[in-house]
Amino acid sequence: MPAAAAVTESMSAPVTAPTAPPSFGAPAGRWYRLNQNRLRATAIGVISLAAFLLVWHLLTTYRVVFFVRFTNVPSPLAVYASFTKAIHDPKFLLHILLSCRRIFIGFSLAAIVGVPLGLIMGRFKLVHEAVFPVAEVLRPIPAIAWVPMAIMLWPTNEQSIVFITFLGSFFPILVNTLHGMSLVDPVLVRAAQCLGARERSIFREVYFPASLPHIFTGLTIGMGVAWVSLIAAEMISGQYGIGYFTWEAYSLVQYADIALGMIAIGVLGLGSSLLIRGAGQLVMPWRAK
Amino acid sequence: MSAMATATPQGHIEVENFSLSYETIDGLVDAVTNTHIHVKPGEFVSIVGPSGCGKSTFLNAVAGFLKPTTGTITVDGERVSGPSAERGMVFQQYSLFPWKTVRENVEFGLKMRGMPRSQRERAARTLLGLAGLEAFEKHYPEKLSGGMKQRVGIVRALATGPKVLLLDEPFGALDAQTRVIMQQILTNMWQRLKISVLFVTHDIDEAIFLSDRVYCMTARPGSIKAEIPIPLERPRQQSVMMSSEFLALRRGLMSLIREESLKAMGGEINDLGMQGLNIELHGHSLVEVL
Ligand SMILES: Nc1ncnc2c1ncn2[C@@H]1O[C@H](COP(=O)(O)OP(=O)(O)O)[C@@H](O)[C@H]1O
Ligand SMILES: [Mg+2]
């Protein structure tokens, strides 16, 4: 009987097709076959990035005017030159550092408030009924629309910018956490209950981990919106920060710096969402592929 | 394991005059009415009935998830008032915690009881070994086959040493071969642990093969229509299902269930449709006959 069980239920290991000719040395060949798709994706990705740079280069060196005007747009080489200058410029690094700090504080506060609030709202009807209407009214207001109000509310510019960043990421985090809570399988709650779990344990052992995938969706979206809100706020009311740097470059007719600022924002945004994804994989090993 | 083996046989379930109605927009829906059953300590009892007859409703009430509308449920004389680790439950949808490894799933009940980590790890390993799952202790449930998942489900429910094990169509989602193996594993565990089992299924063969006694439930609103003792000797081999004794029991139960299934479908199809099941068409189209 155990033998039969093993036959019907043993996990089938991913066996490579026996028909594939062993053209490489066996391990190298297998490595190649297993990673074929990823290798292809990487190669195509590199090629398409190179093509993008090439088109950019051609459009700017020939100053193409075709509906859009590339007359003043900096070339990739000009941007690279200003990049090499900027990384030795403590002021540029300070811009980046301050933006990152604002994101860190604003986003962390949003997560620290949003996730527990969402969990509690998902668990306790009364809290949900009380908080949800307010949240629904405030949610559609874009964080940028808060700028004047934030300047009035907070004594310093720094605080109002962090506040805007907080607001931007708060609602996606809250709403996704709530959504995760509403999808928790009630049968899992029952399973925990008849194993002797009480309210607190059910919250910690069932509701929270069950909602984690959606919490991380909220964190990822929240991080994106945090950057959008931050850059807007910095452009309007900042004296430092990568958004301010980009806007200032325009005022000072430093065209290469505009593109440099934009690329820096893109890279920072990408980096922070990768960080969140990495954290998600650490916290949710059961979802690893 | 030792904690469970030394427990004196307990788990006397007594259900009297039980009924349960759901409140819906259209008013009260009687799911189960006027039901009496009992399970003696160490007995294996099944409830069979057509789907929708209220088997899950009844089992959920015994587990303590639903409150009876009338009647009482007691286990060893104590009234059931909510879910408890005394009554282990196995669900059709496996219901393992996806974020816990196989071993952590099995440990869950012991953790809730406050058992220290090293101790419960050891207990979980022993239990997984009995179910032939020791090699999978670090796997997450998603990676397991249905049969393995349900073995984990059973082991998890047994880990806390409950007095009673409740199973709601636990093998309903498994293929036929796996189901046979699972039935044997369940029988083995039950015989070792000597706890009371209340097993819900719509599979007549399964009910007869496993049980000491089978209750047959009527179509909705469900109530107990018949109680059939299964005097087949134990340990039972697969071959018992070919014996004339088994087949006679099966025939009896089958006709009881068939009546009830027809009744249940009649409610959906309407009276004509129900007659239609017995009408010979003689080459006429169904529309003509109607
Ligand atoms: N939460 C509910 N609200 C209203 N009706 C329900 C609910 N749950 C089950 N029912 C009804 O009660 C009857 C019995 O359901 P159930 O106990 O799940 O049957 P079974 O497990 O035998 O298939 C069914 O007709 C079903 O439609
Ligand atoms: Mg059911």
C-alpha cells in the first residue's frame, strides 16, 4: 500500500525531455535548456534598450522636428557627461538622499498606519463602518491636490512634503489590505478554530498571513504613488530633492540635467519597488516559484 | 503519539431532536429537521445522503460552527457550544494553511495549546511518519498532491488528540485509486487511536467499507431515514467489496438513497420531470410526451 501511494502521489520531478540531443556537455546543456527562456528574455531586453538609446541618439543629434521638437533635447552622451559630473557633486547626492529620506519616512508611516488599520477594519465591523466612509471621501483626492493644504497644516516644507508622500501611499496600502482581509477563506478560520485557536491566534496565524499577498500588492502600488506624489510636491514646494533638481534644471536651462533627473527618478522608483518585491519574497516563502 | 494512545476511549456523541434552519431573504430554509443520532466511544459512523440534504450543515453543528435551531448536541455529556480542539475536523477542500509547511500545519493545534517548539516538532514528525509523509515535512501544501494534502489534513486534526474526528466528504475530490488508499490509511489510524469518527459522504461504498454503522439521510430538509449496522469483519480488505454480504448492504442502501435522490431532484425538476425519469418515450420526443 505505501508503494502504491508512492506511485500515485510521488511528486513528478521536472525531467528534461529525453529526446533532446546531448550536444553540449551534459550539465552545461541542461543548464542552457532550463534557462533558455530567461537567456532569450535578457538578450532581447538588452537589444531593445540599446535600440532605444540609438534612436534617442539619432533624434537628438539630427535635431528632428516632427510634431515633437528634439531641438533642445539633450543627447544620451550629454546626459552621460552630466551624470559623471553629478556623481561627484555633493549637492546632487544630497538631492537624492533627501528624496529617499522623504520616501522612507512617508512610505513607512503609511505602511505602519495603513496595514494595521486595514487588518482591524477587516476584522471588526464597527471600525470598518466608522472609518470606511471617511476613507472613501478622501481617497479620490490626488496627493498633489493636498499641497496647499499640507503647506498650511505643517510648520515646515519638509514636513508637508513627507505628508504628501504619506498620503499618496496610504490609501493603496489601506485599500489592498482591506481587500486581502475580505478574501480570507472562512474555512481556514474554521480549521484554526477547531484546532483550538482563539481570536488573537486566528488573527496572527490566519488573517494576517492570508492577507499578506494583497498587503504587498498595496505596498508596491503605494510605493509607486509615493514617488509620484513626492516628485510633484518637490517640484511645487521643495528646495531640495530630485524633483526639485529636475525642475530647477529647466529653470536654469540645464537641459541635460532634466533628463538626468528623470532617469534618476526612474531608477530610484525601480529600485524601491524591487526592494519591496524582495521583502515580499522573504516574508512569503510559500509563494516562491 | 503517546498522549493519544494512553487516552481512555471517549467521544460519545449524542444528538437529540436536532434541527437547523437558515434564515434567508425568502424566509427560513429548513436544512436539517428532527434528527437523532449517536456515536459510541471508538465507533466509526457514517452519514450518507444525496448532496444538498444537509450533511455539511449537520456536521458543522456538531463541530460547533453552527448553532442548532432546536435540539441538543453533546459529547461525553457536555453540550457543544462552539468549536473546540476536542472535536477535530477534516474538510473536503483540505483547508491546509498555505503559508505553513506540512510540519507547521500539523503542529498548529499543539502550538495553540502552548506546547514548546521542540516538543511539538518531535510530535509532528512522529505523526507525519505514521502517514508516510516524513519526507515532505518542509514542503508547502501547494506542492502536494490531493491525497497527500488530505493525509496532512487528517494528521493535523489528530495531532491534538481529539475525542472525536469529524470528516466532511474528505475524499470527494480525489481520484478513485487514491481514495481507496486514503480509506485504508484512515481505517488504520482510527484503529490505532480508537477515537470516535463521524464521517459524511455521498459515496455508499465508502460508507459501508469504512463504518460500523451508517445513517441514511433524507433529501432536504434532511433527517435520518434509516440506520444500518455494518457487521462486516475487521480488518477489512479491499476484496470485501466483492462479497455478497457487502453487495446486499449496498443494494439496500442504494435503493434508500435512490428514492431520496429522486425526491431531491423532483424538487428541482418539478413533478412532471420526476415522472419523466420513469417514462418510456417509445420514440416520441420529450416535448410530445409532455
Ligand atoms: N448559509 C446558508 N444559507 C442558506 N442556505 C444554506 C446555507 N448553507 C446551506 N444551505 C442550504 O442547506 C441545504 C443543505 O446544505 P449542506 O448542508 O451543504 O448539504 P450537503 O452537505 O448535504 O450537500 C442546501 O439546500 C443548501 O442550499
Ligand atoms: Mg456538503
